[in-house]
Amino acid sequence: MGLFFRKIDPEKDSKYRQWLNSMLVVAILITSINSLFLNWGWLAWTMAIVIGILAILIFKEYKGEE
């Protein structure tokens, strides 16, 4: 649970980590807008895959940190 509630430190985190975290937020916002207003099935599947890939990359990036 610490991974989701840790503070992002711009000096400590690399640009790659900051990019991963911001892309995850963008993907979640797109999914929310799609589910509330558009309800496009292809976009839902695409965003689910994108969020899954981003989650895996984020977990790999933060693995081993306390």
C-alpha cells in the first residue's frame, strides 16, 4: 500500500518515473470520462491494457524501495 500513498519527490524521482505516474493519471481520467459519457468499448479495452502496462512498469520501477 505504500506505493500508492507515497509522496512524489521531484528531486529523487527521475523524469521517467514522473512520466509514468502522470501517464497513469491521464489514463485513469480518460477511462473515467469514457465510462461516464462515451461508453466506447474499444476505448475501455485499450485503456485497461494501457493501465495494466503502466502499473507493471511502475511496480518494476519502484521495486526494492522502502
